[in-house]
Amino acid sequence: MSRNAENDAGRELPPGESTASPRRVDRARFKREFPSGDPTATECAQNLIWAAELFLDADTRALRRHGLSTAARILLATLEGAGEPLSQTAIAERLLVTGASVTSLVDTLERKKLVTRTRDRDDRRVVLVELTDAARPVIDEFLAEVTRLHAAEFAVLSEDERETLVLLLAKVAGSIQGLDVEKVVGSAKPRRR
């Protein structure tokens, strides 16, 4: 039986073993065709997107039984972490989403009786969102599950490798945040076929 067949049959591979190969491009052809690009950067992007899609899919599948979207789980965890009710504006800022998105999420979570809206005592114009007692066991359960899943997903890396990955991802994220995207794409040389 091949390693892929064993893995497909449900046998877990030992940490450090993988059936996946990195996504690669024909580097010589790439350099001819895309004079403004870098083949290794494209490989990094392709592999990051591939890993991110697999990672998010695993989270979604693992936690589907809770009937909550990823965004809803993050909102609940954010409220719990705050330790106090938050305004929808504060939630939007912490989640880096629009106010309309938060309103929709809060509507859904309120229907599930996991959050309630109340008026701020000092400023009645401000609506605060707070967890209900019913939310706490749900949060405890899905946070335990997702942290276990993440431990399994990254068990293939040593602790030092995980630390290096954290630092590298933060470095890339910081660089992306500082990019003038319009300037970068505006300076691209035409593709050569």
C-alpha cells in the first residue's frame, strides 16, 4: 500500500512525515515570462495560500457541529477575552471588519441566545454586546477543540521551527502592511509570452 493510500485509509502519519510536496513553478520559464516577478516569491505565495485554505477548511470541518461560522467564533472569543461588554464599533475594530458585518454577526448570535445587546449606562446611544451564560460552555468547548486541532496541525514542526514560522509570517505580514500596493502593481513589467 502506498503512503497516500495508507493516509487515505485513515492511518495518521508520524510527525515529520508528509504526503504533500511543495508547489513549485518552472523557475527558468517564470523568469522569462514575468520579468517583474520572482519565482521563489510566487512559490511562497502559492504554498501559503494552499496551506491557509487547508488550515481554514480543517477548522471549519472540526467546528461545524457548533453551528457557528469562523467569524462568529472569533467574535465570541473576542468578547470573552475582553472580559466586559464591547460596543459594536470596538468589535469591528478588533476583528478588522465593517460595522455592518458585526451587526449581522451579532444578529445571528443573538438569535442563538449567545449574546445580548444592552445600552451603555453612560451614553445611551452606544449599544454594547455581551455574552450570555449559554455562550460560555460553547466557547470553552470550541476553544479547547481548536487549540487541540492547531497542536495536531503544527506537530510536524519542532518548537524551534514553529517559532521560526511565527517570526517569518509576522515579518511577511508587516511587509505587506507597509506596501503601497498600487505603486507596486503599477510598476509591473508586461508579461512575455
